[in-house]
Amino acid sequence: MAGNASRGVGPVGVLALQGDFREHARVLSSFGADVITVRRPSELALVSGLVIPGGESSVIDKLSRMFGLAEPLKAAIAAGLPVYGTCAGLIMLADTVRDAIAGQQSFGGLDIVVRRNAFGNQRESFEVDLDVPELGDPAVHAVFIRAPVVEEVGERASILAALDDGRVIAVEQGNLLGTSFHPEMTDDYRFHRRFYNRVLATAFHS
Amino acid sequence: MTDSSTSSSVGSNRVKRGLAEMLKGGVIMDVVNADQARIAEDAGAVAVMALERVPADIRSQGGVARMSDPDLIEGIQKAVSIPVMAKARIGHFVEAQILQALDVDYIDESEVLSPADYVNHIDKWNYTVPFVCGATNLGEALRRINEGAAMIRSKGEAGTGDVSEATKHIRKILGEIRALSAMAPDELYVAAKELQAPYDVVAEIAQTGKLPVVLFTAGGVATPADAAMMMQLGADGVFVGSGVFKSGDPAARAAAIVKATTFYDDPKVIAEASRGLGEAMVGINVSDLPAPHRLSERGW
């Protein structure tokens, strides 16, 4: 409906149940996007794209179900809403989550299996320069905080980046993008730009 | 600096401060055993703080309060997958070494325990594990950050269920930041002197209008309304100590405080969350506490 009202793009949402959503909003605003925080189904209905931030996936899952956001978001993902998830957001986009807490669910959409806290506790959190062929030079400086890893990549998903040891930490599938790390904590916004370009392309085609 | 794609670093400032960034908008709950930790995780806690006695019990039982038994901490680590924090005494760098060896996710150098050093705090730069420290005002927060703290919590008065000190401290810290933002550049030198804090970080805050680390609030939060008020005052998140497990229905109260923290600006949600929680912790008025029993006066 927003598409009929104007040929422009609706606002871009950042899921704001918990986590570093303000940092994502700041990045998207720097592109000139109209950014809104999303905690309710009525807010989700307005957006042309959504970022799921870093945070605690078990908490984001619980609150999204409690406040009726999970089902409409799953439907929106199925209908092609562009979504970018970082860290906990990647977990929420995975079809299958390992080492979840009892009863934990995800929104799904990405044909992958993700393991929570795959590197261990905070002492193992790290930063590293990553080669991401799709983004070209320079390398992406990636910050991993108690980060998840993509352990299996299904046929529909493709790998955007892996660590030197082969562990997959960035994936893409249609309008869905997920990274184990946090570009919003650095000054390199190429992943956000890639997501935002998808938002623009999708909005103008619909 | 290195340009090798194979080099990676752990324990950097960004990584240490980063975990606190991910806890924002969340509730960190004190737990004394694995069962409580599971209840907290189920209720939507973003992390748990492992300790031997909650502040209300430390207060009523008295005696020296120390770091928890490693068995207890490990039991809690095994029970949950959310981050586990644990407390060391102010200045007790060996307790901190032990907590790092136990692989806790955050160390709280805490005034709730009995101080081990009345002069020096722990040199927190020496650790890979990040630290959170309490503060009652901006100068204290900046001194802790200068010592390497990667997260600050306003102190409040732990174990009372009286939120008035938490209110006072978060207002004080944020008010002093606002005052810095309004100053002329040449006034910042004296401001740094008065805050007893390094000029560089004072100048940075004057420019950005915020602390360089995440700021939670703590000490006396007992109801969903308390938590939402702290968020409306500008806290990034909330610690709840005795308020959950000293209440009539811990699981329900914990979940309600989580909801109120996320929807802190929506009175309808907070009202809904506040219904039927049973008894809140009994509580002590801070004004009835003789000065030597005020934990927030520990640390400087």
C-alpha cells in the first residue's frame, strides 16, 4: 500500500526489541534513509526493509513472539522483504539454530544452519580483516562478539565470506543478508549499503 | 597495525565495549544458583550476574562479602547460554584473575562486595575479559573508564528495593554530561580538573554528548515501572539484583521487567506487565540506612 501512495521507498526499519539497534539506525540514516524503530506489528507494516541488530537472540525471539511480531515478520520475509541480520540477527534469520536455549525459535528464511556462541565465551571475541570478494577492496574489518557461525549452507543460500579456517560468517539468499559480525561497530558500511540497495531495488520494482 | 588477513585480535577495546553494546535494552539479573539462572534466561534476561548472596542478603547477614565459589560460577555457566558475569571485590585483582581464568563474560568490580583495597581499583587494562564498574557521578565513571572499564552502571543502593539512589545517580551522570556539552572549549580544562578525570575523555564527551561506553543503571530496581523509569531517564539497560529473586513470583516478575524495559515508553504495556506479579521485595528505605551501611559510598 505504501508503494501506491508514493513511488518512493517506505521507511527502513530496525528491529528495536533489544540490542544495538541505534547504531544500525545511525548507519542507515547516513545514507539518507527514513529510519524507524520496529517493536510492533503496526510499525513492521510500514517498512520497505528491516535490519535485525546484534543482541541476545533468545531475548529477541521471546519478545517478538510475545508482542505478535514473529508471525507477520515471517510472512514478510516469505513475501520478499529485504532483511539484514547481524550476529543475533543472523541467528534469527537462520532456518535452523544449534545450541539454542530450550524452546528458542527463529524467524527463518536463510537456508542455513547456525550455531550460537560458536567461538566460545567473551574471551574469544575478536576482530579480524576479512576478504569479501563481492565487496572488493579493501578488506572488511570484522568485529565478532560471542558470534555465531554458519555450519551448513543449503542450496538456496550462498556464501559471501569465510574465515581463513573455512568457517562461514556471511551469507546471502535473495533479499536476505546475514553476517556473524558487526559492521555497525566500524566505519565500513558496505554491507549496509548492499542491503539498502536491495531495499531501493525491491521498492521500485513493486 | 597489520595488513595480514590472518591476524586477529582478542581483548581489544572495541571487542570489550562491544559486548556491552549488545546487551543494551536488556535486563541483567543477579542469580545465586543454576536454577535461578535458568529462570532468568527463560524470562528473557540478556545476561546473568553470578554471586553467592544477593545484595539484600549481604545486607541482612552482614560479614565480608567476596567473590563466589568457582563451582557455583561454573554451575551457572553450564546452566545457561547467555553471557555470565561475576563480581570481584574492588581492588582485588586476584579475584579478577580467577574470574578471567573461569572464562566469565564480564567482571563486575563491585561495591556490593567488601572492598579489598581502599585506595586503588583494579588495573582493568591487564585483562582480556571486560569489566563493568559502578559510579555515582561522571567523574567516578570516567576514572573507572580510564582504568579500563568497558561498561558503567550507575550504583544506586543495592539490596534495598528503593530506587531513589539509582534515580539520583543516573540523573547525576547524565546531567553532568549535558553540562559538559554546553561548555566552551576553554572551560573543559577546569571541568576535567573538577571531575578528577583525564582531559581527553572529558573533551570527547563534551563533543559526543555521551559516555564512550555503555551505561546501565542498578541498585534498587524492583518493579517494571522502576526499570522503565531508568530507561526513560536515559539508561542503556538495567541490572536487577535482589528485586527478582526476593519477590513473591520471580519468573513472572523477571519477565515483566524485561517487557517494561523494551517498551519503556509505552505506559499501556508497562501497566499490563505490572499486573498480578505478587509481592515485590520488602525493601528498605535508603534514608533509614545509617551511612556506614550504604554500599554506594564504596569506591571513589
